[in-house]
Amino acid sequence: MPATKHTAVKPIAKPAMSHTASAEADLALLTATPAATPAAVPAASSTGTGVVSKQVFLRKFVENALRQVKEGSIDEYRKLVQVFAFSRHALPNAAAAEAKYAESVVPWISALSENVSVLDITYRELVQTVLGSDWVVVADDRLVHRYTTLVLQIISAHPEWVPQAMHAMARWFSFGARGRDAAEAGRVHGRVHVLVQEIYRAIPTCGSSLVAALSDAWPFKAAKTNMQVLFVRNALKIIEYAAGVRREVLRLVLNHVIQIDVEVQIELEDLESDSEQGEDGGVFELDEELASGNASNDSSSAVDDSGSDDSDSDDSDSDSIASGMGRARFNAKKTVGRLDALLSTLLAWLEQQCQPDPHTGELPEAASRLFLLFLDLFGAIVLPTFKSRYTQFVVFYFCAKHPEYSDVFLGTMVGNIGEPVRSAAQDRASSMAKVAAAAYLSSFVARAKFVAGSIVRNVVGVLVQWANAYLDWVEEQASHSDSAQKKMRARTYSQALGGAGAQTAPVAQLQVEMERHAVFFAVTQAVLYMFCFRWRDLAQTQDGGAVVESELDDLRWCAELDGLQRVVFSRLNPLRACAPAVAQQFASVASQTNFMFCYAVLQQNRRSNIGDAAGAPGAKAGLPIQSIAAAGSAEQQMLQARLDSFFPFDPMALPVSRQFIDSIYLEWQEVGDAVSDEESDGAGDEGTPEDEAGMVDQIVGMSISPITPLSAFPGHSYGSQL
């Protein structure tokens, strides 16, 4: 028997041991050899014809190739590496190449599987080739199953290969962005998720490697929209079976979305600035040629025509500016469309995660855990980001799923504002965080249709108490000296209206007060903003009935508003520091509902602003006090910017994403009748009545950037743009 065994192996082993034969020749020889399974051919035995089975030969070949690497010979090892190397795009006929690859590599997979125990770092090239092969796109399910098993065997025997395996898999999450690959995308993504899930199940500690692979493979912001959507969708799919990486994967998703969100706002602001320098009409009034992508040709031809005559140089410059603005508008539209696609993808995924139980109607416990995770990430990512315009609507939408979610969000924002007595002692960075929390709190209550009236009253009551406690603390601090006591004592109503004894803070003092009392101003502005939108929930008729719009003369206001008049007419004069649109609109609504009359305070502030601006170095008469205060430090400018224009839940203008928001969003509603002529005349002759309509428009939007008309956004789904 031993002699028979030696005679059988020798003729077959000769080509395998040859250093001049190519891998293709070996494969041809092996294909011609009768195939047999390992079970059909016992180990260390021969068939009746004296020819060893193909499977036994392949196993011996792999063993010899791996052993020879450590002996210094790599020829057979190179051939083995070439067996597993496959890139379907490297060959002209991909379908035929896939079929040939599947037929030839399956026996080698079985042979290599029997040697996975030795595949350490010495065989890096072979393992990386196995992991990096395009096997996931092959149509042969038998090959895919065996390849998946091989990868799992390698990972289980040598966990050090987990990072390479995760990187190899993550690159497929954007597969399908090209049109010719779209039909196969679902099948390929499914195979990748099966393998990643099995790896995660076998090695639960691989989460960090998975997150790192996702981060490295994440598409750039400027990548095709479809590619980014596919990758985000697959990243969210991972969360469903890999609970240990939920936080980090969601962090990656939110970071990516908010970066594009901020980029959109910067582009819109740049376009607004450019439009002010030219004679163009509306910044976003895109003509049909620009929207279809043909504007660049027309613009270039206009420049060429104008260049034919030196006397038309000015026209040429204007055309060049218009051409540049046209391209900028077109790029802005693409960025907005990209943001809409990503945000709607995230919202659709949340909708799937928040499906109630069909029998009980209750949300699953997993939804509550997911909400708390989103709330945590909101505080870490979204809340500190100033120019975020739409990303925060993810939490807005989530809160609408259950009343407890809204309560938790509101409680979190109140907690972020902190204690009134301690706020002035906090550093300025903390003040900005508190100002942002107050803005989110007020904007949420004002815009969330699903927030009940009782919750509105509770939130208003908490903030009014906060503001009064702050005033008590300020007056207590001032009482340490007689002179300070006189200066810091709250003004009487007559003084606030510009009567005897009324004083206004000089510019330098205002800059200091804006920074020192920024949180107080933000809290007061939050109350005024909520009052403008939700005053109907804060009032009732004398007999306890619902408010009738045509009968506003005899309303009874809730107890939670007690103390607001003291805040408005306090010496800190919050109406002077609040955003002009908020102060003006509050005065209008409060006057129409007979709640409070403060037009005279606005008028006095306007006169003071003009006087202060005239005396301020480098200032122009007529500038609002916010512009004067902004001449201070960078921190002061940031705090003032937060107060002036940060209303996080302004109307959603993204056409696809807004479909998730419209039904739960409270639009601006006019108050009964317009303000009377007598009230307008009493406000002075400095433009208050004339500004009323404009202020109503501002309160509707109150955006950190101009409200973009829908014509500026893609009129169809993102898929049709690609």
C-alpha cells in the first residue's frame, strides 16, 4: 500500500511543485481532474486507478504552499493568492468572469478551510486577498455560502483579522450608487449584513472595529446623493442587530447630516451676501435653464459676447458675477437636495422603529431606549451647533410619538438652562449652551402641535419663575451698596414708559450686561416667543370657556403668567436685548389680547438706540442696539447672535422631509383683529405701525437664514437627480 500511494501522488504533484507553471495552468489541470468530495476519497489513500482525488490534491497544494513560505519559497504561495484574487470590473465580461471564478474557486475554498488554523500575520497577503475579493457580487449562492463560511472560520481562528474583515465589508455599503449596479444592490447588501452579523455574534468585542470601518468608508459630503443615502441606510441597518454600536453609529449618521445642514446654511448666507452686491433679483429665483443645469453655457456665451467690445467691460463683469451666482445657486440646490434625502432617510427609519404593538397599541421598549439615545446625542451634537437648521427635526419628530418623550425633552432643556442664581457665575461658554437650550425649549413649545395646553402653561410658569428668581438675585447683589441699590432697583411702570427718572444703559454698559445677563434675556425671550404662538393655551374666558378670537376684551390669564409684567418692565429691560422681531410681535399680540401694553417701551428703546448709535465709535445712527452690542467680544457677538436669530424649529422647507413634519407642526396664526389706530398712534411716530406687517412676516419665519421658497428646492425625489 505505501508503494501504491507514492506512485499515485507523484504524477499529480509534479505540476503543483513546478516553479515555472502558472496558476492558470494549474487550474486547467485541476479542472480536467475528476472531482471528488473529501468524504469520497479517504485521507492518505488512492483510488482504484491510482489517481488521487482533486480535493486531496488541492489540500496538499495549499499545505505545501503555506509551508514553503516559512521555508523562504513563495512561488506556490503566489499562485494560491492569485486563485482568490477577483475583481469583476477588471475584466471586460463581468458575468462570464463571475461564472468562471465561481466554478474554479469553490474547490479551493474547501482546501483553504482545512488550513485556517495557520493563517496568522505571516500570510497577510493571502488573507487580505480573500477578504478583499468581489465574491459578494457573484450570482452563485453556493459560492457565497462557502465564502462566508471561510471568512468566519478565519475570523474565529484569528480574531486579529477582524478589522480587515470589517473594512472589506464596509466598502460594499455604498454599492448600487451607479445605475448598472442598482438591481444587484439589495442582494449584495443583504449578503454583507449576514456576514457582519455573524462576525458580531461570534466576536461581540468587534464593535470598535466595525465603527472604525464605517467611519473610514463613509462617503464624503460632496459624494453622489444616492451613494450617501445607501451608506446611511446600511449603517442604520447595522443598529438593528448590533446593539453595542448603536450610539457610535448614530453619532456618525448625525454628524454627517449636521455637517451638510450647516454647509447649506453657509451657502445660503453667501448667496444672500452676493445678491446684495449685484443687481440680481431674488437669491433663489432660479430660472428653468439654471434648474435644468444649462445656465453655465448661457452664462459663458454672454461673457464671450460682451468681450467683443472694450466699452462693454462693465457688462462683462456683471455677466461674470451673474454666472458665478448661478453656479452657486445650482450647487446650493444640490446640497439642499442631498440634505433632504439624508434627513428623510433617517426619519423613515425612525418611523419603522416606532411602530406600535398591533394588540396593545403601545410603543416597544426598544423605541424608548432609542429615544433616550437620540436625546443624548442631541445634547452632544445638535445643541452646541449654532447653524443647524433641520437636523433637530429628528428629535422633534421622535417626541411626537409619545407624550412622555416630549416631557423628557422639555425637562432636559429646562435642566440645561440651570438654576437662575448660579447662571451668572457660570463661564461664558456655559452661557451659550444655556441660551441654546432656552431657544430649543421655546421653539419646540411654540411649534409642536402635539404639546398639550397644560404642558405649555407648565413650561411658561417654570420660566417666568426662573426670570423672577433671577431678578431677585440681581437685586440682592445690588443691595450690598446704597448706590448700587438705587441703580439696580426695578423701574416703575411710568419710568419704563419713558417718564421721569427713566434711564437707559450706555453702550459700554449694555455690552457688559448682554454677556452677564444673557441667560436671563434668553429665558425672557423664550417666554415672549411662546406667548406669541400659544397665547390661546394661556388664556380663557371669564366663565372658564375656550377663547373666542372675536372676543378678546375680557380674557382671564393663567396663573403661570403672574410675574411676567415685572420681568418685562424690569431695569434689565429685556425687550431691548431680545430679537427685534420677537419684541415687536409680543407687543402686538399682548396689546391685541389686552394682556400687556409695552409699545412705549419699544419706542423708548428705539430712541435710546438711535442716541447710543450716534455716540458709539464707528457706529451709524439708526443701528439697532443688537448691532452696537455686537461690537464687543467674540463671545458677546455669539451670545447676541443666539438671541437675535436662533429659532431651531422654524418652518421645515425640505420637500421630502417635511412630509413627516407637516401633520405635527403648528403654523403661525394671526390674532383676531389687527391692532387699532389708537394703539398704533400711542406707540410714537418712529415707524412702529408701518413695521407691523413686516414683523408678522418675521415671526412666521424667524430663521437663522432667509426662508427658502420651495422653488429653490428640487421638485422631485432625490433619486431622479442622480
